[in-house]
Amino acid sequence: MLWLMARWRRALKHGPRLVAVTVDHQLRSEARGEAADVKRLARELDVEHRTLRWNGAKPETGVPAAARDARYALLLKAARQYEAAHILTAHTRDDQAETLLMRMARGSGIAGLGAMARQLPREGAIIVRPLLDVPKARLLATLDKAGIPYAIDPTNTDAKYTRPRLRALMPLLAAEGCDARNLTRLAGRLGRANAALELMTDGAERFLAVRNGGLPRPGFDFDAFVGLPEEVRVRVLLRAIGRVATEGVPELGKVETLSGAIEAAGPATARSGVQGRFRQTLAGAVITIVRGRILIEPAPPRRSAGRERNAQGEPASR
């Protein structure tokens, strides 16, 4: 990416300012030298370079995910410091195919199966992945022809991590037609479908607001909600719970179960004036159905496991 961007800028003659950033996760002793090699190449290409380090203790499990989060946090911080509008990464077609397989294995929904987006706004910058259609082998061949050395991270073949295990399966999958090209094409199509469903969900929220009769009443109409397509219902719930949740992002599977439970409650329960006939909690939100309306509100603070006690250690009166 560094070499290609430097060539692109030269071709423009008055191209944008480039800053190359290498992240040393401090997980391998070789990383320091590799970052120095990138710095030398950047100097030869007349590109400013910075090495950022992921300091502090490292987790015993989930290292790849933690390293990814730390890497993007460092890149976004650098983007703010340099007032950069875009962050470019060199993810390839192979990376996209592996990401799709990982998310399939985890049971992701359509949004997740769209894999990595080509452009992703995040914290004031746009993450851009311009090489998602380019095979990794082509990039390596380009570097070989240009005489530019490169490092190969040994963790890319370490079978204790999920991605390398899936990578080792790719030749067998390719023989059955599931090669990186077809998997990446599938991710693109699912990404388009997800974008369309998000627009439908926008429309559904507007429709539910209209059913409020223009009044600022909380929640939304039960009959209007259950009349929506199932996938849109789930997305409406995800958004509504996400706005008030205090315990992180709700799990898709649990939201799907909640959507089914709301539908199964039926009109009789929905129109009841009894507050407790339908009540569920999820991700720090409480969902109730009262008088034909679905209400989603922050759950009250959790009580301690033990009974409250007074200053003398006796149970407090109720």
C-alpha cells in the first residue's frame, strides 16, 4: 500500500499529503526491525512515517481481536493528530474471503456477512480498503518485480488462531468452488442486501412514528410492528434497544428470540393494561407491552445479590 500510494501521488504531481503508519503490537520481537524497514522504505519514497506501539499488558485469550481493536484505535488517533480524512489499509481479496468464513462460523447475520466494507466512516475519518478485489498473490508478485522486500508474519500460519486455520482450508474450499473470488463476490452481494435492508428499516421507523399520530408517545404500536417483515422487525428492535441499553450491544440471536416472543404474545396480551403480562430484559433494557404499545426503556439498576442490611448488619425493613 505504501509503495502504490507513493506512485499514485507522484503521478498526480500535486497529490495529497501521505503519512505511513506502522503499528508494532509488541507481540513479536521481530516487529521492531520490521517497522524500521518500513521507515527506511518510506524515506526512500519521500513519505512521512510513524511507528505506533501497543503498550501495556496483553490478553491471554482473544489476542487477534484485541490487537485489531488496538491497531484501529492507534490509527484513528494518528488520523486526528494529522487531520487526515482517510485511513487506507491493504486488506486483500483473501482477507475478505477469510473474514466471511469466520463470520459464517459464528452465525453472523446479513450485516456481518457483508464482511469488510470498502469504506467505513469512523470517528471523524473514513477507513478505505481499495484492494479488496486484489488477490494477495498479485500484491506479492508486484513487490517481487519491483525488488521491494517484505516480511511474512509467522502468526499468519499459527494454527492456534482461527483465521490461519481457515486459511489452510482455502485450497480445499477452492476445489469445491468456494475460492476467494466467489466468497468475496458473495460478501459484496450480502453487503448490498444489508444496505437495502437498512433503508427499509429507516422507512419502518418513520412508519412507526407516523402510527404514533404525531404525538411524542414512547414506544411503538404493536399491530404496526408485528406487521413488518421479520428481518426489519429485528433491526428495529436492535436500534431501539441500542439507544437505551446499558450493558453493551445486544446479541443478534437474543433479539431474534425477543422479536418472536413479541409476535407470539398476540393481540390479547398486547392490549392488556396489566404491566407485567409481557416483560423481558435484554442488554440493560426492559421491554414491555402495555395497551397495544411496545415500550423499550432502560432497566432499573440491579439490586445486590444479598439483601440490603442496616448499619447494625440486620436486614433492612421492606
